[in-house]
Amino acid sequence: MQTEGHLKEFWHSLESHGSRIALITSSKTVSFAELAAKGDAFSKDLADQAKGRKRLLIALVMSPNIDVIAAYLGALRAGHVILLCDCSILDTQNPIATRFGFDCFISFSEGELKVEFSSQGADTPVTLHEDLTLLLSTSGSTGEPKLVRLSAASVQSNASAIADYLELSADSRAITTLPMFYSYGMSVLHSQLTAGGALILTEASVTEPDFWETARLHGATSLALVPHQVQLIDRSAMSGYPLPDLKYVTQAGGRLPVELVRKMNELGLQGGWKFFVMYGQTEASPRIAYVPPEALPEAANAIGRAIPGGRLEIRADDGSNITEPGKPGELIYSGPNVMMGYASTDEELARGPETDFLSTGDLAEWTETGLARIVGRLKRFVKLYGMRVSLDQVETHLNAHGITAFAAGNDEHLVLFVDTKSEEARAVEIVSGLIGVPPSDILVSTLVEPPLLPSGKVDYKTLDRIAKEEVARQVRDPSSDKMDLREVMAQATRSGVVKDHESFQDLGGDSLGYLQVTMAIEARLGYLPEGWETVPVGELMRKKPAAKPRAEIGMDVIVRILAISLIVINHAANGGFNGGTWVLLMALGASFYRFQVPALETLSPVRVLLKMFYPVLPLYFLMVFALLAAGKDVPTPIITLTANLGSNDTAFIINLNWFISLYVQLVIFAVLLFSIEPLRRRTLQTPFLVTTTIFAISLVGSLMWQAWLAGWFDGVDHNLDSIYRVGSPLTCLPMVALGIMIAANQERERLFLLLGAVVLNTLVFPTLSIAHVITLLVGGAMLASGLVVRTPLWLGRVARQMAATALFVYLLHPIVLHFMRYDNLIEPVLGKPVYILLALLLSFSISWLVLEIFRWMEALALKTSVAKKILVHQR
């Protein structure tokens, strides 16, 4: 493929590929000819709205969407200058939006493409250089945002060079793995369109089974990954997911540990695909170098050779060219894809090309085989005792010792972040020996996931801030800090001191703690950020409060409230309102899959069990102790948590709590089952297959168990007592499995699974009433819908408090009903409806009060060292 001289830009060559597929979504495909027509139609509409403005400065919120990509190509074909960006550009306080006079902003939301013209652009049109085509924002890992100015020639030359060395063709099919406003993600689109290949559009993450199913279904031939994604794939065992059409995998966006490079190369050799390690910068449109796959694994620590049409040099401090191996200097790149220059103001957009080479800021050396290898970053140094210490070399040295680490700091302290607490002491010892400074000057902390830029690169600016906080925390007493989200999260997850880079998921939070932290976040921000469970608490605390506060209540909260309310109503009315227990079991299964299965990746089964049993079991045994102290004869099954396996003596005040025994037994079984690592990993890969198999096995087991109880095999009724049959864990497992199945699968599969599962459940439970079946269907459909209800903050808080008390209500409502039935005085006076409503109100109110007392006692206990050892999850 030609890489020198003038090349016709891919956006002007779309029609040459005719009817070949250009874009693929889950529901449609678009040919190159259709894409060109859509782009031209958009640019015509844009011109009609521009009111005489010929060449526009456009801010385009880039996303994997057909209309957005068509708008991008149409704007390029019309000669406009485009900034590719994320949705933060729409914030009026965004520094780029305030610094540059954009003519219009283009974004896709609520199912349609939106174009918003700016009055600022009409009043003071910006002068644009004739070669200027594309703008990309870059702050690297540090510094203030600025724009990289790219010409049409630089963009096209890079796209052609990439298509050349990757040997792309019209049969190539890439899948979106990266944001397309990020230069690496953009280059995938450009190189595919240049080669006449197709791009599969998806917003699913590489850790989601739906991503891999989409890639397999549409025949993806390539994956483009940053180091963080490679590590996620490696940890989640997704690297073994079958993609029969895969031809190559590329990695760029930062240094990948050598062992992972070798592992990915080996996987490629086994799977019949090539692994390309690549290096680039936004300033080079963005690709600079690549490692030929045949050079691996020996060149696993190199960035390789220059792309076709480019040249690499390594320069010494005096400007001389270094040619011998092993001598470090600054890496310099030259080629047709080098940027025109930077822009920090409107006036700089009128400038022409200002450089023909790129000083990368990276320290590199030549290997014996003539490939380039990065050894550090010019600005990533600290001085300790007058010695210049390269933070990159510290990281590389620790990686060589098998420790994944990130380094930051100042001229007084070096700060190391390792991914497991057990490696902290060894990391300090290794680095102390490497640079020859006392261990006391090296601070260390656990950081499971580094902060990342939207591109997926390590965000060293944020890492430096975390390091400053770590220095302040470890050198000074943090006890003066006021109550904040860290303390709320610490109490909710029983995790002691929570660091700013830790998230709720990192701390192994459960469903009860989830509700508590949710309320705290909504109280602070006035809304609930999407995916907040995985957002570091420090980032949550830096978010701005909403102008119009609101709460978002998920269906899991509503289902839990309705299920426990139905149980109380059924017991207060002495029957007739069946099915609440089954729905609660289903909600238990869904909650278990959402919170406990991920927790088993990092916590021991015992830790997970303790989190699930606290504080329900302490309250349960407090009630048992109170009855014993009052001289009551408490049946042994109540004490041994086997009340669901005995007779149903409803005269006993807490015997309705056979459900707690069932809960404990089911939780133990589920935790042990998903503690089997191959099963847990397989569930993440193929949730439909695994969860439906678990449901089917539990259904057969339930049928066999009930058949034996009813004497269907030997003609002898072993035990027909309703609690013994209905309350047995073997009988109830299908309900929990149904909840797991709903939570694990995609929305389009959930309702189908639910309907089939309820029909099968009805066959296994032939005595189920129509009320049971309807309740199961309604409750399951609500869980499966995934809908979110927006409410005022106070209502959301009330709803979450009610959901948080569900198991407490189950524990305490028999006592409420016992006293309300004393001498049968209340119901005849108030009437049954008011009596039931009062029972509900009292059950929830008392349960809320008891839960708050527990939280208050726990907050006090966590301040004592003894209690911390019992309650705190030691990380």
C-alpha cells in the first residue's frame, strides 16, 4: 500500500468501496456507499443551518454510532475542521469549550443526532489554516489540556501506514474497544475505512460476555487494546473466549508488563492470530512504531521499529545521534504523520506546520537487534538525597520481580502503589536496594487499579495527587478529617480507613452496604452517578452536586420492599397473599450474583459469608438469648438454624423465622458453589449457559426431593409437613437460581428465561396456587426489566431504608404480630385493612430503629482495635 506522496483521503474515497459493508451494529449494516450518502446529507443540512459560514470549527462528541460516524465523515468531506471529544465538551465550564470559539457542537443523545450552533462563532469567526483538518485534545498524563493540530495528509498517511503493516484488507473486521475521540480508537476507524474493511460498533466492555458474543457473531478479525484492558481480560479469563475469525490483536496506549506481552504472544501462537505491540502519541496521528510479531517473545520489552514512511532516532543531550545499543537518549520521530503543532488559543488555529519531527519526551535505547526500547520518561523523575531516580525504571524493576506497581512522589518521599497488600514490604525492600535510600523514605500503599485517562492510559497526574494524599496520610495524623463519603463507605463495608482510590466494589461491599452508601451519595450530590460502585471514593467526592437533586431507585429495591410487605400481609391476614417468600428468594439470588460473586474474586469464602450473615444473625441470636433469659423454652432447631427442617409450631413466637435458617443454608451453599474458581470464571464467560444449567439441575433436584418426601418412589410419606417440604433448601434452590439467572444475563434474554423458569417451577410445585405463579411472574418481570424509577430525594431515601430492613422485618414482624394479637382487641376495633396496614408500619419502623441502633453501635465499635479485628475486612 502506498505510504508516500499525496494520498486521496479515505473520507473522499468511500464510494470506491461501493456496496461493501462499512459499519455493523446489532440490528443493521451500512455500506460504504450508504455511509458516504448519509455523510453528504448531513453536511448539506449543516450548510443550510450555518447561515453563510463556509468552513466551520466543529466540536463532535464521538461515539460508536452510525449517525455520529456519518456526521464525522460528512463534515470531513465538506472541509470543516473537527475536534473529536467526549461529552464533557458540552459542559459550559469545560476549559476547551471556553477557550475556543466553536461554531457548533454535535452530539448524539436520546436517540437522535443533535447540532447546536454557537452565537459566539457567528460573532467572531475563527481563522482556520487551509491544511488544518482534525483537532485532538491531549494533556498526556500530566499538564493542562491543549489541542493537537493535524492536517489531512498526516491523518491519511498514518491510516495508510497502519493498514500497510497490519496487512488490512476489505475482509478485515475490527470491533470498537476504545473511545473514538481517543487517538488510538480513532486510528482503528481510519485504518479500516482506508482498507475498505468493516467496523463492528458496540459500547460493551471487554469484560462483558455481550462484547465477546458480538465479536464472535459478526466475525471480528481484530481487537485493539490498551494495557488496562489486557490486564482485565487476563484476570477475567476472557482471553480463552473463542473468536474463530480473529487474525491479530494490537496493544498500545502505555507499557504492558513483559510477562503479559509474552503471555499474549503465546495465546496468539496457540490461537492462530498475531500480537502486535505498538507505540504512538496523539501528536503523530497517532502511530509511531510497532514490534513485528515474529520478533516476539524476545522483543517483549521493546516498542519496535518505525511505521512505514516514518523514522526513529535516539538523541543524546548534546543533540548527537545515538546508534550503539544500550545507550539512552530522547526518542525522536519524523514522518508525514507528525502534527502541525499545538493550539492553546483560537489564534493558533491559523498557524501552518511548525515542525517536521516529534520530540516524544521518552527516554529510549536501541536493542542488539536494532529495535527501540523505552527506558523512562524525561519528566518522570524525583530526587532523593540528590540522586535522580527514574520512576519508570522503578516500575520496570518491580515488574521484573513479579510485582505490578506504579511509582510517584516528590523529592522527600518515593511512593509505591502495588496491587496486593502482601507485596508491600517486599516492594519497599527491592526498591530500597535498587536506589540505595532508607526504607523509611519509601511509602507504600495498595492500589488494585491505577487511575486511568479516558484513553485507558495511566493517569499520572491523578496518580501524583493520590501520592500527595498518601504522603499526607502516612506522615500526618488523619484524625482531623471531617465525616465524608470515605467514612460512610468504611462503615458500610466494615473496612476501616478507606483510601481515595478505593471503590465500593474494591472493598467487597454487599447489598446492605450498597443501600447505605447510595443514600449518602445522593444526599451529597443530589443524584447517583452511573456505575458508582466501581468509581474511586475520592473521585465521587470531587463530583459537583446536581442543580436538580433526584434519586434513582432500581427495581431490586422495589421488589425487595414488595416481597417483604407481602410476607407481612400474608401472616397478618392468616393467609391468602402467597408468593412473597419466593420473590424474596429470587431477589436474594439476583443480589448474590451482583455483589457476592465479584467479591469472591478477592475475598475468601469465609469473609463473604460473614458479610452476608452480618448483622442479621447477631440480631437473630440476640432474640434467642432474650427468650432464653425470659425463661422461654426455645426449640433446639431455632438455635441450630435448622427450623426449616422441622415441624411448623406457629404457637412459638419466632418460629415463623424458619426462613432465616433457610437463608443461612442457601447462602452457604451458594458461596461454596461459586468459590469453585473454574465455575465462577466460566459463569463470567458464558452466563446464559452456566446459569441456566444451574437452574435446570436445581429444578431436577427439587423435584426428586419432593417426590421422595411425598412417597412417590416407595409409597411412604416421609414428612408432609408444609415447612419441611416447602422450607427445605433443596426445594427452594430453583428460586435462588432463577434470581441468579436473571441478574447474570442480558436484558433481551431475561424475560424469556423468566417465563420458561416460572412454567417449569409450576411443574415442580404442583400445589402452587395461582397467586404464587402471578407473584413470581410479576416480581421476576420487575427484576428482569432493569428499570430505574426517578423520585424526589426524600422518597428515594425512604425506599432504600425500607429495602435495607427487609431481613430485619422478617425477623421482627412475628413479634409485632404477637403483641398486636394480644387478647384479640386491635383487629375488631380497627378492621382488618387498617390492622394489616398498622402491622406493616410497625414492622418497618421497629426494624429501621433496630438497624440504626446496630449501625450506631458498629460505628462506635469500629473505633476500637479489638472490634476492628472482628469487623474490618483486612486488605
